[in-house]
Amino acid sequence: MRNTFKLIIRSLVRKPMTTTINLLGLSVSLALVLILSAYSFSEFSTDKFHQNHENIFIIQPGKGWLYTPAILKPVIDNSLEGVEKLIRVRDKWKAPVYQFGQNNPLESDLIFADSDFFEVFDYKALEGDLKTALSEPMSLVISEKLARRLFGEKPALGKTVKLDDKHLLTVSAVFKDQALNSIFSFNSITNIETVKKVQPNPSDFTHWNYNNYQTFLQLNNHVNKTEIAKNIVKLFPESNRERLSQLKLVELSKIYFANRDQHISYLKFGNKQNVIYLALVAMLVLIVALVNFINITASHWHDKIKQTGVMKVIGAWRPTIIVQMLLETFLLFTFALFLGYCFVFLSSTYLARKTEIVFSPELFMSPGFLLISISLVTLLSILCGIVPALRIAYSATLINLKKKVTLKTQKSFGKGIMVSLQFVVTIVLILFTILVQKQVDYGNNNIGINQESIIGVPLTKQMVGKKDVLKESLLAKANVEEVVFTQYYPGKMNSGWSSTFQINGEEIRAVFRTFSADAGFFDIMGLELTEGRFYHDHLETDKYKVVVNHQFLKEFGITEPIGFVLPQYRRPDYEIVGVVKDFHFKSVNEPIAPLVIRNDDIQSSVALVRLKTENFKALKITYENIRGLTAELSPSFPVNVTFFDQAVEAMYQSEIKFRRAFTMFSICAIVISCMGILAMSLFATRQRIKEIGIRKVNGAKVYEILAMLNKDFIKWVVIAFVIACPIAYYAMNKWLENFAYKTTLSWWIFALAGVLALGIALLTVSFQSYKAAIRNPVEALRYE
Amino acid sequence: MIHLKNIDKYYDSKFQRTFVLKGINFEVNQGEFVSVMGPSGSGKSTMLNIIGLLDQPSAGELFIFDEPVFNLKEKRKIEYHRNFMGFIFQAYHLIEEMTVYENIETPLIYKGVKSKERKPMVANLLDHFNMVAKKDLFPQQLSGGQQQLVGVARAIVGKPKLLLADEPTGNLHSSQGEMIMDVLKGLNEEGMTIIQVTHNEKFAQYGKRIIRLEDGLIREDLPVQN
């Protein structure tokens, strides 16, 4: 046995080139498979670490809608059997600012929840007792991270912090930062009663139309969730029930993938499709590496055949030979797995930072995971090794000695299929990489608003009252051209309002997005007017005039918009004076919603500052100036001044990260298949050395030899291209269906991918062919 | 010891049958040293392969120690290879990943000889062939003659009764060839039965008997005269 290992290692070392290609390809692809399986595992097991996760549900009143009224709790608690616990949760409307003593104030996040939150959801306490920590109003439970930001290494328990320069909250517990695969993501939580002080609203707890909360239910084991859902609908007042026909309870572990368009600050959602696409690419990389492996070892075994013959002649038994060959494959795979693990650990922090691929490294060390990966490797090595091993071992000894065993993969036809398969994968991945980039560019170029040279200054509580001062001092700075106030900023949620009106005798309840803006907003953003006029913010008569987008007209069937009245509940009615061309005020990946832009100065939350310059240095100086000014005006609330275009980009963080991961994986696949093709061309030329020699002796020129050697590979690329195009076309169309606004599949994508694949193939192959072609024929012939 | 009876070997193509061997009859007794000679394509190697159980005759019978060996099962064949015969090849056919020592040792491992017993057996042979200093080298590091010496050592380490040599000197300089032939002659004098195929008239004379083949027929079968 020890001898066998020694022999295997010697034979691997004797062929450094092929062994390296094999090992590198296998280990990189195994690393990707490991990473992706860990990632998918953690994505698909979201929130399963809560002990009761199977019995916890969220109420989803309608499709893509998770808001419920607070008054639901007392009603359900009183009259519904089977609900063990009910937790209402909401986030704070504006990000909270905490200040401890005289330290710098800092911005964080805050949610309000019923006091038994920690009895339903499992968190680990670092300080204090979570079970009782939320029982008092104005008590605050914070995350390990926030505790460190606020108090450094000192204990946090019992300390008092000031919220928004006004309310005093006492830290009653600190929880350990939660597992990565949870929908919850918050740093501080307080009793729901605190809402009444921090965000007072008399109707919030009493009115059925104030849907500001998410409601989580813990049911007991025996009840039927559809039954419960039906009963919940019955508890609503009659007038609300109609809209709740879709109400259902969603299991905790399923919320993550079911709500990807939701924007609730303390909940994070996943994109199942992206996970699946990445997993698919990882599988493709594995296939490419396995094809490499089969091709290379097949050529390798060509040399082994003779040796096997000798071993048989001196008395080796067939099973011995088979076992030795399988062992060699297995050893290589195991080593590759080990290297793969190393790659995973080396790259995990980079991946977590640059892409969305986050997983816990402990998962890899769990016995289950190790067992699965080792059995997978065993299975793969047997699959790849068994056919040639059997063929070689069972062929006649004499034929072995004369090196005449033909393996299927050694016939040029079979090899062609393998190489073509690799090229199919490569071409499909190149196509997808181009497409993903094209889609992103498409989105960025078609937002429909100006993004350059604009700075956004969020208005904190201390600045809202000083808007005039702010505007004046901003305009006094160099390079500042214009300042407008608005409620709109990329990445910020827009309010949803509704209005009921008559169209053609039919009553329509229109739900739309809305924000306020100064008249200057239209100019700064470069919005295009298609009908009517913009309102003027200095005219008292224009106070309730609004501008709507095109989608608003389309969705509600309004044909004569100018002068159209939108009745409002307990507010003066609005009148449409103008219509603007549609622009993406939310992510370009979402359909454009009906929008109303109001002339409502009080609501403004951001100052948009247009700069005169595009010079980078000047921009930077102005940016610093503005920051200095805002820090002066708002000492207790940090102001996060940002460039508009960066805020737009931040909206696409997840897309950017997905694209990065996808591109990275694709490049791995392409490089690995290139290495495979390099190895194939190496063997192809080596097998034809004699032929090349004879042809040269008979007068063939170098370029003729080159053409002869490259012809096969070009043929394979062309075949692969023909196969890859329809597959990719179908898959690309499927992928584009995810986007509301999509780029087109133009012919040049395919042409470019084809040319690239051909270029890659020619480059790798020609290197070998040229070396073979310029060889001295005498040397080549003597070699045989 | 070995008896070939009416051995034919032919290949059928569409319209004709090509004979490689036709009606071969001869006997080899224990202790003989037979040289088989003949031009290229006369069937020498095929005959040797048939005797070595590497190839099947198309017709006729082969007896080893009066036991018919025809259509043997794999297991029985291996028994013969392990215990009864050793092979030497023109191209040496050493295993390149193994050192000299390991190459010689391998047949013993297959035979199931225990590690303790293997060591002295291999050491003896190395000593005998003056190769002790080279035991840890790989075949590529040796000259052709030395490689063939290892080939001979590997063939005889299992103490076979019959040694089959297919042009053992074909790739060697004449001086190295002579050395190998001296070794074979020595082995024969110690009692080993040897059948060698050769082109070289001079090396054929090392044997005790020369069989000349031509077009698959035995033309001449004469003892060597000194």
C-alpha cells in the first residue's frame, strides 16, 4: 500500500504540467462548489435557528405587502384560539441618533416590538436578561456592535443614552450579533410603548387604517394556518375585509425569499434566483474541470498502458491494477479538495466584502459537511476513473505492451465532443457576462434624471427649522449653483398615498407614490414636461397643485389630466397642472409606479445642491465645505452628506455584488477551460509529432502545419458556438424576464462571444502548434 | 518441458487467410537454451508470445509439463506468470516510476512473498549483477545495458523455470549485448531453461540449439556446434 502511494506521487510529479492543470482546475472548481453550497445552505436555512421557527408566521395581508394595524393584537389576543404569542414590530420612521454623555452622536437603527419578542425569537444575551429586558417602556436592548460603538469595551447594562437629543432610554440588555442567515437586521430594539413618546400618533394604536406594523404569530402545534388566516380576516372591520382576500400566513423561514421587492429597514430579503444562478455557474465550473480531468488523465493513461502490460506479465492481478488506478484518481481529487478548502478560507473575507456571498466558516468544519464533501469527491473520482481503469485492466496483455488500447475519449471524435462541451460552457458564460454588464449599463443610462454634480444634504431635526439659513449659506459657497428642498432621494422610501375619484362613472381608488419638491426640482433633475406646466412654489394659488408622471395617467385611465382633481382625506384636494415623462424614482429593476409630485415645502427632508463644476478637486472641496456647514447647523444629529450619483449606485448594491460574483465565477470557468484546451493541444501535437516530421521532410511549410494543427480546434469551437447560441439565447431571455426594463439581445453579443472564444482557442492552441511546427523534423522522427 | 503440437497462427481478412505460424512442432527440454532466429515477420515473436501465454494460437496444442495450456482462465495464467516463467524484452519495459530495487522487488510482491524474505532475495541478485550502488536510481538514469540487466534480474527474481527473452540485445551496443548474453549463459549453466529470439547470429551461438523460422515454418532445428 505504501508503495502504491509512493508510485502514484512519483507519477504525478513526473508530469508537472498536466498535474498542475488538473489540480488547479479541480481545486478552484471544488472551492467554488464548496462556497456556493455553503452559501446556498445558509440562504435556504434562513431563520431556522429559532427553536420554534416552524410555528412562527408573519401576516401577509396582500401580495408584496407586510403592513398590519397595531390594533390587531388586542383583538386577536382576546378572541383567537391557537395563537400562542403575537409580536408587533415596526421600525422608526427616521434613523435614530444616539448620544452617550458628551460623546459624538451617532446614527443607528431602531425597532419597536412587543415585550415578548425575545421569547419568540432566539437571541443570545451578552449582558442582562433578554426575557425581561423589554418589559418596561423606554428600556433599550442593543446589539454587541452598537454597544461597542456607544460604550467601547465598558459594560453597557444600566447606562442611559439620549435618543434624538430628546428622549432618555436605559440599556437593559445586550444581545450577541445574530447569525448571518436571519431576516432580522437591527441594532437596537425597544418596547412598543416607546413609540407613543418617540413618534406620537393618536390613531396609531386605535385605528384600523393605520397599517404601520409587521405582525408575527407563534401558533401552537395543532392549528391550521389557513384556518387562522381566515379567522383573522373576520376580525377586521367589514369595510377593510374586501382588501384582505389575499391575506395569508407566511412561515418564518419562507419570508426571506418571498418578498424581494419589500423595503422594510429592519428586514432583509434574499433573491432566490441569484442564488440559483450562482449555483448553476459553480456546477458549470465543476463540469469544465471534470472534462479537463477526463481529457488529461485519458492522455496520461496512454502512457500507462504499456506499464500495465508489464505489470500483468510479471504477475499483477487485474483488481490490483484497477485499485491502483482508481486510487490515483482519488488521491488527486482528495488533494484538490484540500486545496479547495484552503482557497475557500483564503477568499471568504474577500467574498463577504465584495459580493453577497456570506457564509459561516464553521459550517465547513461540521462533520456532516466534511462527510458529504469527501463522499462527493470519492464518487466523482470513481466516476471519472472507472471506465479507463476497467478498459486498460481488461485488455489483453500483449495489446497493452504494444500500446494499442484505445479509450473512447482518445479517439479524436470523442475528444472533440469533450472540447466542444467545454467551449459550449465557455461561450455561454462569456455571453452571460456581457449580458449582465449590458443590462446594468442599460439601467444606469435610462434612469431619466440628472445625476452628475448634485449633492444631497438630509435635513435633520435641527436643520428643518433653519432651511432658509441653510439655503442662504449654501448659495454663498463657491461652486454652488442652486439649492432645492424635496422629499425625494435615491434609496429613500417614498410614501404611498391613495385617492378615490370617478373616471367614466366608475369609482377608482388610486394608490400612488408621492413626494414633495420645490419647483426648482424639475430643473435640477432635468425632468421633461409632456403636458401642462410645472407649479410655482412662491405662488400661494399653486399650493395644492401637483405634477404627475405618465404612468399615473396610464394606470388610472386619465385622458385629460390638466385640471383633474385628486380628492384627499382630511386635506384639501389636489389638482393636476402638469405631466412629466416617466423616470425611475425607484430602482430601475422595478416597474415605474404612478407618482404625484407635490408642492409641499413642510415635508421636505433633503436639500439637493447643484454644483457648477465637474472638476473633481473642486467637487471635493465643495463637498467638505458643505459638510462643515451642516455640522455647524446640526450639532446633535450627524448629517450624512452624499453625492447623488453615489446614492443611485448604492441602490444597486445587490445587483453590483451579484454581477461581481457572477463575473468572477465565469472568469474561473473560462480560465480553467483554457487550461484544459492548452493541455489538449499539448497532447494533440505530441501525438502527431511524427506526422509533422514526415510532412516537413516532404516540404510542408510552417504555416501549413499550423493550419493543420489548428483546424481541429477551430472546428470544435464552431460546433460549440452553434450549440451554445440557442441554449444561451433561451437562458438569457429567461434571465431578462426578471427585469421590468430590459436591454435587448442584440446580435453583436453573440458575435463578440464567438470571436472571443475563437480568439482564446487560437491563442492557446497556436502556442503549442507553433512550437511543434518549427521543430527540426529530424529530431521529431528520431523521437519515435 | 514445453511441447508445441501443430501450432497455427493466422489472421483472417476478407478473402484470404494470412498465416504467421503454420504447423509448428517442437519440444523444449528442461535445461535447454534455445535461440530462435529468422528474418522480420517470420513469426519468431508470435511463437514466443504463444509460449509465454500472452497470445492464443489459432489451432494446435501447447503443453507445459505435459499439461495442456489452452484457453486458460486468467487466474491460472497469472499463476504461470508468477511462478513458472520470466520475461525479458527488447525495450527493457522497466517501470519508470520505480527504482532499480523496486523494479526487481515487484514480481515478489505480486507473488505474495513476505517483506522479510524479499529483501535478501533482491539483495542477492543486486550483488550478483554488481548493481548494489545503483539500487536507488531510476531506470532513466541507467545505461541501456544496465537497464536490461535490471530487466533480467526482475525476470529471474521469482526463480522461474523458464526464461523467455524477446531480442534482449536488440537495443544494445555489442559489448553490452555480450555482457547480457554472458549472464544468460551463466543462468542456463545453473539450470535455467531459456528461449530467446534474436537477429544476431553471434548471440544465437550462445544457445545450445538454434531454430530457424521462415514465413511461419521451421526451416532448420539444429544443435549448436562448438
